[in-house]
Amino acid sequence: MNAEDETRKSAFIRFYPRPNDSMWSELTDEQRHPLLDEQGARFLNRLREHPSAPRFNWRIGDRLTREGLETVRAYERELRAAEIGWQRGEIPDWLNEFVTRCYERVPFYRAYGDVPQNFFDVPLTTRADLARAPEMFVPDDLPLDDLIFYGSTGTTGHHIHVPSHPTSAAKYISLLRAALDKHGVSLQGGKNRVAIANVCFQERTATYAAILSQLNGSGVVKINLHPNEWNDANDRAKYLNALQPEIITGDPLSFAELMKLELAVKPKALSSTSMQLETGLRDALEKHFACPVVDVYAMTEAGPIAARVGEHFELLQHRLYVEILDERGEACVKGERGEIVLSGGMNPYFPLLRYRTNDYARLEFSGMKPLLADFSGRAPMVFQGENGKRINSADVNRALREFPVWQFTLHQNADASLLLRVVNPNVPLEQIRAELLRLFGAEQKLEIVRMESFGAQDKVVQYTSELERG
């Protein structure tokens, strides 16, 4: 490893944010929120110290400076003015320049050699590539001082750390606004107002309250609806009723739990991400909350990609190119369903070149406007533990994320026994067993098999269950 590679590796180790990392816990609110004023500071304290507030376990801020805020606002202006589109089988004008820049400045892509004359000769990239060396995707010419990393485990079983930056993180809000606009909903924000409540329903996850400079000093909270995260289970509804969030974001599992609460909240919209939202649940949510449910296709590596409008998903990012490829990595014929592959993106710290998503759709066109049809993303998986306990696949991700597992699959048999297959010759199987039994229950039947690899397949179905089909 050369000196430049060592620098990237050091930056990765230094800046990767963990809830219990002493460097992050020692930051002040002023450091997390450079533009925080006195009014915002008082409001942030009210969000954290409300009598019904959850036991927040993480402190976080947008880390936007005035320069960073202007960068984000410029991106949003550019996004609103842009036309998203290209001719079928062709590439947009900006993409050739983007490829050249990646080959010149990004160590991972530079290793490919000369820039190919034909875009479609660029090699495909996978989550496995990112899992092996995330620091090699950061361009040489970008400063590392504000580097941040987001962790994710997707359907391929590779736990990844995606390099990012505060301005890239803030673009999520810009793209959420673009998705809401497609449904006639305006996200406004404002002082002493909660713009966004992100709800989860997991055994454990990071939770926090923060202030969004991008939305004029409004508040944002991430809360876990699992009763163990609250002093009293009734506080979940009390807290949300007190906040009256403008928008509620979450996933199908957390929204299903949300409907069980006695809420007097009237959100402008719900936004569902991360997991596939079935039509029946969407209809039930819209009836229950009397507002649109905006189904957003998003992933950690690329941010918000598309939003459902009618039967199709419309792209949100003006510098994101989509291909649909078959199992051999070749272009699908017109109308054929295949894997979504992405190039470009909103995050300069992780430029995408022909990145395989493990999500599937058909690519249709309305004129030059690309549309995703018959989309199938990462469906939620619920396993059964002892005494019928329901275990969210996200909690399995969290249980295994600290172990050096390169890839894994978990299958639940018809008798509720589990089979875990893991790839890595040095992974501590007994420690993994102990962690999963803590999650599922001490008497859970569990077989763990160490694999050298899953063969030539880079993509595997991570979670399966015969109980789900029963």
C-alpha cells in the first residue's frame, strides 16, 4: 500500500462515525451545527428534553458551514432547472466527461487503465468492491477534513462503508423535496417546527434530534418505535403528537407499527424508503393518515434515486444514468426486466461507475424521460425467534455488522430453525452464534456454515424464509 493509500485508510479510520466513538461524543452542538443560533439551540434542547422524549443514543448535526449551505442550495436550484432524460441506448452528454474524471482522479477506477472509448466497456462495480476498500473510491483532489462514512448492509450481504460529506448528506433533503413535489407536497421547515420525523422499528438503531440549517433552522428527529427505547410505550404517541412533524419518513415495518399508535398527527405526507412498499399497505397508510405516501427508491450508495408516480418510478437526480442489465451483465432487450445499474450520482466522495444495485426493474421511456417499471427492491424480511418473537432483518444486520463477515445468507426453515452461511476463513463463528442467540433466543436452533465463497455469483439473496411463504 503506497503513501496515498495509507492516507485514505487513515482518514477512513479517523472519520467513520460510531455512536460510542469518543471523538464524536466530545463534539459540541456548535461543532455539529456550525450555523446554530440561540433560538435553534433552545429548540434542540426542547426536542431532546421533552417529558415524553425517547432515550436518544446519538448526537448528530448537519455540520453545514455557510459555504456548504450555499453549495447545497446551488445543487437544489440546478436540480429544479434540469431536464432528466436521454435517448434509449445512448448516454447523456455529461457522462463521458464524468467517466474521464473518475479514471483520472479516483484510485479504484484509475487501476482499470486507459479510459475506454465506449462507455459500455467500463467494467461493472459491485458492493463487494466497495466493501474491500471504501477509501479507494474517494477522488484524489477532494479534501478529507469533513469526510464522513455511512454504514449499510444490502441484499448482497456485504457490509459497506460509503464515503460521504456533509453537503452530500444534505442533498438527501433536496431530493426528498423533489420526490414530494411530484405529489404536490411542499416541505417548508422553519424555526421552532419539526420538518421531518424519521421513524424506525428495530431492536436497536441510532436515534437523535438535530437542527437542519437547510430548512431554515427546523428540527429533525430519528426515533425508534420499539417500546424498549422509551420510558413508557405510550410516550411514542405523546412525543409525536407534541412534535407535529411536517413529514414522516420510514419504511413499511415502522409505518405498520405507527398505525397502531393513538396519534393526533396530521403530516403532509409519509415517505417510505429502504424497503419495498406493497400496494395494500400504501393504500391503508393513505387512508389512515389522510395524506399521500411517497414511495422513494433509495440506497446508501446513491441516495434517493426515484419516486413512484402512478405505476412507474420517475428518476430524481439529474446526473444519474440508469442501465438495465441481464445476468451476464449485458444490456436487456427493450421491455425486458433486469438489474438496475447506476452511473453518476449526487455524492462526489463516492462517484458511481456502472454500479450494480441488486434491485430490478424494466426501463421504459416517455419521450426522452426514463421510467422504472415493475420495480422490485429490497423487500422487508421478518424472521421468527423463540415464542414467536418477530425479528427484523435490519436487526440481524446490526448483530453481524461488527464481525469480519465478507458475505452471508440467513435462511429460516419450515420448522423455524436457522441456517447461517458466512464467507471469511477467520470469522469467529462461536461469537456470531452467541450474538444471534441473544437476538433470537437461547433455545433457537441455529446451524452456521463457513463458506469459502458463494461461487461465481457476486449477488446472492441474503435473507430467505420458508415461514414467509407459509
